[in-house]
Amino acid sequence: MEIQHFCHDEHPLVFNEEERGGPRCWACNEPILGPSYSCIKCERYYHHKSCAELPRELQHPLHPKHPLILFNEMNFFKDKKYSKCEVCKQYRGQYTYGCSLCNFNLHNKCASLPLTIESEVHEHPLTRIWRSMKFTCDLCGKEGNVPYLCVPCNFCIHKSCTSYPRSVKAIRHDHLLHLTYSSLEVHQSVSQFCQLCVQKVDTDYGFYYCLSCDFVVHLDCAMDKENREDINLMKLKDGEYSELENEDLELDESNDSATYIVKKIIVSGDGIEIAKEIKHFSHEHDLKLIDEVENNKKCDGCLRAILPPFYSCVKCSFFLHKSCIELPRKKRHPLHRHSLTLFPKAPCRSMLFWCDACGQLCNGFTYKCNKCDFDLDVQCSLILDILTHKGHEHCLRLSSTRYSQKCDSCNFERSQGFRCITCEFVLDFKCATLPLTARYKQHEHPFILSYAAEDDSGEYYCDICEEERDPKQWFYYCAYCNYPAHPECILGKYPNFKFGVSYTFDCHPHPLTMIHKTKDHHACHKCDGPCDEEFFYQCVSCNFNVHTYKPNCTSCDFESFQVFRCITCEFHYTLNMLHYRILQGRNNTGTPSLLAMLLNMIPKNIIVIFVKNKTQCIDSTTMQIMENQHVCNNEHSLVFNEDERRGILCWACREPVLGPSYSCIKCNKFHHHKSCAELPRELQHPLHPKHSLILFAEWKRVCDKEYSKCEVCKEFLEEYTYGCSHCNFNLHSKCATLPLTIETEVHDHPLTRIY
């Protein structure tokens, strides 16, 4: 079945009874899972069946003067702001019914709203009033102009507010929160403030509430994905938390399991047993308890100045506070919905991470979520919902909002911080975790964190950088020397950082040490670029240098060490899977790209593979036409077809097959490009010289689990992959066989692959 659609004049849109790829609909921008229309020639213009069959002209009760014509916002307003819908008052790039004479517009969803709906927010059916009239929503308290109305109750509500659920689960509360719009049910206490953002709640309108705990939350705060627990409310009754109990049980067991083994115990004079020597999970050597002060040393866990009692490694410069030794392996934190696991180093290539609470770069211990890319440094992980700080007289509560809050200590804006209910004082995590005392180079006295101007002179400067200071902001001060300074000047640009730490990487046989930038020139041995950032890795044995970060793609700013690079002019081009499609003249939606980078200089019949660390080129025209027993199908052989024209997707690379191919003629499937079918089963690759990589069918190996991540493009894709089972190292077949040199229209010179 085909239809001619106004969005695409060149080809008809063809009906597909069951779309499972989840592409975005061109009309409403929602994922498509079910009946759809699309252009099979262009591989785009996907529509839900209902969206594709929308009438082109509509007579609507909100605008009875003229008919409304359906148009595509994205085509009609290419260089201008999208039109404003008269119902939802929002600007969206989607199909819209509009009257050009009156500048009247309705999004197609808003134009086709049902007249009557049932909603969890009200016990009676709600009727749509198709008349523009100002009203105040009885749920959110904001103004609107086209309401849903319950006539018996005189209850008016926005369409968007009808979707609020009756109950939600917030990550910072143990019980379900119930939708309420009666202040009579609320205890007259601190409950007038939202417990998530710590700002006032107007209880004359709707809010979420826990009666048992007097816990009040704004509607929007409760629905924020950062605050909401992902649970099935249909299967969960209030007080019956089977899934949460299981997770908490697992958490408790993890907390009870020690992070260290005691090797030697001594008994103090008062009979207390003290662990004198231990083996901690974060370090390969035993650690001994030390009571002496170590000057200018940092704890490898929390990255604060080391003070007794602490544990030290006698073989290397590794220190841990006694409190850091006792950190639990798993814990929960109110900033995140999942449990967090303690890692001695960030589980990524650079071993560095940005703390999601204070926003600072760290290389110490991290509490990380295994499901999300969420990290907390040790100091931030220790602060929970309520904070008492010497810098403020009142108790501060954790506040997490969708918008930025300005910290009263540093004037920096963040969405997460601590707010005072009494006086609107805000403190972010960075300032909340500032050390109360600090040392600076050779200065003989400690600096004390100060919260008010040291005098009333009216002139305030930092004695280190000699720049002016804001007297309202916190600073460090030595009273003995009358010496004030910015926190950044005392602590440095990277206070949560320890230089001199060594790591082991695949790119070099010796340990690499993180060092601070010097005046000397250092070239990166991976990308040949200068190591001119604040810090980089260096091998002290052989003067090998490498960036801590990956080179940025000149085209899209994507980071990767696996790049095409122009030796002449420092141009970098990273090949993730989006780029791979662009190089073939296609963008991420499968459409012809205006930025198509042609690889016509590379012969079509050349397959580049790596064998024993050497690049070999195999001319595919010299290969014999033969039946090929293949990794994807052990039952039958794959038979060669000289010219496949149906465009069936290749089982190896998921691209259409048009040309020479292999397939199983008995099963009528397992179609492959000739080049994909003839990929070597085993590969020695320069990115992983330790072990051979074995070719496997990703979909066949993982079944219902998550696909493996490619070390080049960092994508999870359902295609053939070269993998090392010993190291969990994987390369998609496309990425493993990238050519060493390419020519492209985006740059004047040939680009060379840097491994």
C-alpha cells in the first residue's frame, strides 16, 4: 500500500505493517513501533500510520473562520523560530495545522485532542472546552487558555497536567508520594517547603505528599527524571517494595563485606585491637598503619592532605586515611536513583572522572553507578540530605532543581546544592566540601577558610594572584600574616587531583605517570600533537608521552585515539559509526548527506586487514568464487551470488547488499557482502597486540544481553565483531578493517589512520 504525501514529492510512502526500529516520526517526533509509512528509496520520511493519514485540511472549533492547512514546521520555518501553538503555547518542530491569514497555529497533536478523557488526577471525566479562555489550572496553579473541565466540580486543568500519575516514587524518600491538592491534609510544619528543591510549595494547588512523613514535593520536582524512581506502580502497593528490598539487601551485604583484609594486629595499652597491616582492594601491596605526619602528601582515596592515622605502602607513594580504608564498597546517595559502587580508579581509559556533584576533575576513588555514567568523589559522597556548615548559622538541605541555583559562596550556578529554608542561602557541593584548613607551598602557617570580610577597608585583594576579591565570597586567610587568598589560588586549579600517580595502559609496556605541564615541549606519541594541556602521562623510563584526553575530531569534536590524521596540518577526523555512514554518503538517518566524504580514491575491490601487526591488502577480484562455511551458519554453506540487487541487509554490517554477495540458499537468509563474508576469522590488531581477536556474530553471542561496546567508535551495535574474551576488548568488523590512508572532500591532504 502506498500514499503520496506532501512531505516528500519525489517518491510515494510505502506502508510497513510492523516497524520495530524505533525511528522518529516526521510528524510528531515520537518513536515508531508498529504500523508505519516511509520512503523505502530514500530510507527516511518515517511516519506513524495515523500521522501519515492526517487530513491535509481541517475545520477546527478554535478557529472557525478559516480552514487550517497541515504543514511541516521544519520545512516551513527553516531559518526562523517555530510557530507557537495556541493550545500548548510551545514552539515545536512538528506537523502543524495553520491559518496563514490569521497567523493561527495548532500542533497536530493539540488539534486532535479528544473531547473527553479519564485522568488519574480527578475522579470524574474531563471535557475539552474548545474555546480560548483564560483560566488558572487547579492542579499546577499556572494560567492557560484551552482547559479540560469537570462541570460538577468546576475543576479546570491544562491538558499537560492530566498526565500526572496518582502516585510517584522519589529517590530520596522511602514511601510512595500521592497526588494531593488540599492543604488540609498537610501538617503545618516545614512541609510547606519542597523536600527536593527546598523552595516553597503553594499547597492551595497540587503537590505530591507522604502523609506518614509529612514529606511535600512540587509536581515538577517529583516528575523530574533525576528525582524519580523507576518502578512499576501498577505492581507495587504502598509499603511493599520487593525490588527495592532486594537491592537494599544486596547493598547491606556489600556494606558488611570488608574492603580490606587484616594482615597484622597489635593491642594498644587499653586493650583495643588495632589493624597494623592490611591488604586493601585498591592497591597491590600491603599497607601499614602510620602515626607520623607526612608533609605535602595526599590521600589516594579522597585526595585531601594526609593526616594520621593513615595507612601507607612501604614500596610506593600510596596513602589512605583510616576513614577511606573503611569506606563501604556499595552505598546509596540521594543524588542518584541507583546504588553506587566504590572504584579505586575511574573505570575508563584515562582513569579520570568529573564528579557529578561538585563538577571537579578527580583521579581518586569514585562512587560510580554501573548502570549510568554517574560519578561521585569521596568528599561529595559523604554529604547526604542535610548539611551543617560553619559558614552558615542554619541547617542546609539538599536541593536538586531543573534550573541553576547561584552559590552564595562562589557565585557559580549549579542545579544541585544545599539551600537554607530560613534565609534562601545556597551552597554548592564544591564549596560545601572545601577543606576548613589548607597549606600553601612554603607558607609557615595554615590558611583558615573564612566566610566574611577580614576588615572594613573596602579594598579586598588576593595576595597570591593580586586580583580583586569579592568580599561576599568565601576565601582562605592567614590571620598571623594578614594574608587573604582565593580558594583556587590556595588549593590549585585541580584540588581533587594527585600528580605523580602511575597507571598501566595497553599503549605502552611501562607504567605511565601523570605529570604537570612544564615549559619543555612534549609530543604525544599516539597522535603526534603537542602535550600542551595542564597534565599528561609520561613514561619516566623511555620519555614516552601521551595525552590524558583523546584527540578531537575537527568536524564534530568527537574524542577518540583512533583517528584519521593529516600529518601536514594537524587535522583530525574520528570515525565513529555516524562518520562511517557519512563517509559512504549517508547521514545517521540513512539519507544522502550534503557533507558526503567520498572514498573514491580507495579501490572498491581492496579489503584492508591487519595480520600479525602488518597491513596487508587483499585484492578481492583474485578470490575464487566458492562455497564458504561461515561463522554465522554451521548447518549450511554460504553460496556466492555475483550480483545481488534486492538491497537485503547484510548480516555482518547491517548495510544493504547491492553487488557480489554470499547467502544460504537453503534458508534464504544469512545474506552477506562478499567482503564481509570473507573477513578473516582471526585477527592480530595493533590496538590490542596482546591477544588475537576472534570474529563472532554479536547478535548470536549476546542473545538478550546488551551488545558489546566497540573500542574505536564507542557504539553498541548489532553486527560482526572482533573480540578478545580474555580482556573484554571488542572492535566492530568495520572499525577493525579501516584503511590506513584515505582522501576526502573535507580536507586538502590525505588522512592517515593513527592507532
